[in-house]
Amino acid sequence: MTFANVGSLGTKPGQRDAVVSILLRPMAGLKEAGCLLYEVGVNDEAPDTVFVSELWESPEAHRASLQLDSVRAAIAEAMPLLTGEMGGNQFTVLGSPLR
């Protein structure tokens, strides 16, 4: 079963675009670790929030990706720009009418 992680990251005022830039950089090993989709977005009604939608081969693949050097570097770079307000949901994908 595919695993989904859909979340939001609160950014310090004026830092949203910097966080987006960090998250959009290629991350070595992400695809090989089992990442099927990694989408980063914004909403003008939430100017200090970044939204991320991820699909993974499994919850274990998602957890393991957090040990990749590229992912750890991106997290370390983004952390000072974040407020600590994080939201979201994780769930098992049961299917799609598109497949």
C-alpha cells in the first residue's frame, strides 16, 4: 500500500519563499528511497505557510528517507526559518480513480 504524508510548515514572516527554495532542490537518493511524489506548494491566503504532499512506497520508506544526507541537510537549513508550527495528516492510500 502507498503511504501519504500531507503537511504544512509554518515559516517565520517573510521566509516562506526561502523554505520553498530549499524544499525544491533535488535531494539525492529520495526517489531511490521510495518517494513516488513530493510536491511543494503555497497558498496566498496563508503567506507564512508551506504545504507539502508526499507519496511513498511505505511508511518505512518515509522514515528511512529522514536518514539521507540530502534530506538531513535540507532539514537543517530550513529549521531556523520555521516557527515550529506543523500540521498535517498521514494515511494509507487505498486507490485512485486515475489509475
